[in-house]
Amino acid sequence: MRDPISETSSATHGEFKQQLRLRRFLQASIFSALYLLVLTIFYTQNKIDRETLVEACAIVAAAIVGFFIAFRQGLNLRFTDPSLTVFQLLAAVFTMLFVVYRAPDTRLVFTAFFFVAFMFGMLRCSSTKLAVLGLVSLAALAMVIWRRYGDNHDGEMLRLDMLQFVVIAITFPWFVFIGGRVKRLQRDLLEVNIKLEDIEEKARHDDLTGVYNRRALMIAMEESKQRANASGEPLSICVIDLDLFKRYNDEFDHLSGDRVLQTFAQAARDGLRSTDIFGRYGGDEFVQILPHTALAGAVLDAERLRN
């Protein structure tokens, strides 16, 4: 039966999830743009050379275009994680490692944006996967430090690099721990919301017959009336009463009467159109809401149900 209270989306569930993934990617792209903006500020202070800045912009632009094409063409659906979280995270980290290798004075930028990048990953990755990605990133940072020292043998630069490495290595496990707690809280909140939605859905239905109850019918009738007034389309409401039901209960028993109500409700539901709404108003009274239906059509439908 169609839910009379909430409107269904015209897009399919799969399309909605794909749009959500694209929206998250665009948010991550804004993060990349902010990173380039900060690098530009460092460039004005002679902390990064122009060539490195241009190359960083080119790498970020190429990554954004590539991921955008993957999402728009549905290529991401071929992967276990359609959000491509790991690929986006690694692309961000290795781009920042390239910059910090070429421009050591951007260590501060790397440290700050490293954790921001992993905050995005925390929303989609498990704590274990996040820890593995962190270890890979730290190993790559160690390689950058070793390679740079091999190139220039600058002891002071090595000391600053090692201090940065130690700070990130000590801080990251706590970041993963807190991220795991946040994800558990998020999961618990989702479970509570599902239970509340289930309770709300049950509150709309009659316990005996399973059709919509009086409360849901009143809401549906008001919404149907508003839509009919706005669109100018006809609207009919059929009020149904089972003849001699009280006498049937008196001569037999209430359990048999319950079975009569259940059988009738099922028979009525089987004949509904996809746009119709049917429910139990109370006792042996039922209501059928017929949108886009004039009086003549409603009478024919009521006669069919009576027969």
C-alpha cells in the first residue's frame, strides 16, 4: 500500500545513493580547493616555489576531474566501495606528500590537512581500514623524509621532519580510537532511528486488519483534499459499513467477527489501485480514498466492492 503521509522520491534508491556519493565527493573537492588556497598563501610568503604550486594545482585538478568522471559515468559502481573513499584518501595524502617533499616549509599544512583528510575517511571506513591507511601514509612520509635527507644531507631539516613524524605517529592512534567511538555512536543512533521509524509505521496501521488506522486516514484525507484543491482534480471518499456485523458478533463470537474484518480488509486491498488509500475508521467502518476520481467512477468502484 502507498504511504499516505510521506511523498516517495521520483528517483530510484540507487540513483539517490549515487547522487549522495557525488555530493560527498564535491564536498571533498572543496577541501582540496582550500588546500590549494593555503598553499597559495604560503607562496606569497616564499614558503613554496611557483613550480611546485603549479604542479600541485595540476595534480589536484586532474584528480578531481578523474573522480568526477568516474561518479558521473557510474564507473565507481564496479568497486566494493562505490564511494571510492580509499582512492580519494590516498590521492589526497600522496599529493600532500609530494608538496611537502618539494617544499619542506609546508609541514604545518601537511599536518593539518592530513587529519582533515582522514576525518573524511572516518565517515566511510572501519577503524581497522583507517589504521591500515594511516600506517601506509606514515610509511610514505618516512620514505619522503629519508629520500630528502639523502638528497641534501641537511641535519636541521631532518630534525624538523622527524619531530613532525613523531607528532603525527603519536596523535594518529588516538584519532583512530576517537573515530571508532564516533562511528559506534553514529551506528547506535541509526539503529534507534530505524526502531523509531518502525514504531511510527506500526502506529499508522490497525493491529487487527493491517490496513491504515483512523489517525493515518485523517491525515491522508486532509493531504488528499489539499492536493485536489491545488490541482483542481476530482477527489472521492467512500465510507464503508459492514451490514449486520453486530448481529454476527452476537450470534457467533468476536473471534469470528475479527476474521470477518480481516477477510474483508484483505479483499478490499486486493482491488485497490496504486493511488487509492484504504483503512479502518473504527469498528466495522472502513474508508477508501480515491484521488483523481469523480463521483461516477467512485460509485462504480463502490458497487464493485459491494458485490
